[in-house]
Amino acid sequence: MHIYAPQLIFSFRECVAELKEELKEAKKVYKSREHDEQPGDREWGRVPPEQHTIRIPVALQVEEEENYPDVGFWNKKDWNDFESRASTRNERIDRFGFLCDESGMRVSSEWLENMTETAKVAWNELYHWRLDPTTWTKRNDQAMKYFSATMCMKFPEFCWCQGDWKLQEFAKHRYPDWNHYFRQPGTLSCE
């Protein structure tokens, strides 16, 4: 299946518009809850952790390897072995080379950019609800469930593995850039 550039751009814009709508709805819910708080509930503008409620999309069902025989790197070990062999041959590999479509072809740079932009919107939402971790390894369960469901709903490539190692590997490389840039004062705001 080939996706042409205009279709990809339309799909990407549609995805971003959908996530922006979800963010608007979440902000409305948040503002309505603000009026129900008692004095002293907020400390330095933060909602107590037990009041953090973020709508987690329904997660997709885990895919089976036998249904996608052309997809590579179902196990993290397979990817690590591939990286190791390439390293011994002094070959340079793409750090996102484990992401491929159902025919086994690596995802395009445009599709990878679409994944990155969607991840940023999801991390912005986590920031809004004060669920964004300082590093991705320090994420809580709620943040992980939200991020995983959001990304897997839009990108089945993250479902084609055991566990969620592809999503974790992706976040390991992309989250620090988002975290460094967007945590600078004046870039994002928590209401």
C-alpha cells in the first residue's frame, strides 16, 4: 500500500486536529474542576496528583507475530543483535530502523516525522495534566498507558512487537528533545 504525499499530509493534519480537539475538551474538564477545589488544594498552581485525570484512549489489541510474517524485530533482542552485527562491520544504522510497515519496509522519514509530531502532542497533554516525567524512564503508569494508547491507535507499527519495546525505544530517543525544548519557560503553560 502506497501513501502519496498529499494523502500523508492530509492524514497528519487530520490526526493533529483530532488531538487538538481532545486537548480542548480536557482543558474544559480541567477548568470546570478548578471551581470545585477548596482553598489550599493548590500549591504553586499544581493540582494534587490524586486529582490528575486524563482520558486514556482505548488501547488496541496486541498483535500476533504470525499475522505479520514480514515485520522484523518482534523482540528487542533481535534488534540488539542486528545493531551489534552492524557495529562489528562498522556499518551505520538508523536508530529507528526497527520501525517498519506490515510488508517489512522501513517507515518513511515523513511517517517518522508524523509519529514524532503526534508524540509531542501527547507529551504536551501529559504536561498539561502534570503527568510528564522528568525523564521517560521515570514515567508513571498513567502516563505510559496514555502515551501507548495514543500512539498505537494512530500507528500500528508500535503494536508489531512483544511488549511495547518499539514504543519505549522510540520515546527513549524522542522524549529528551521534547523535554529539553518544551520545558523552557514560556513554551507551554499548565492551566
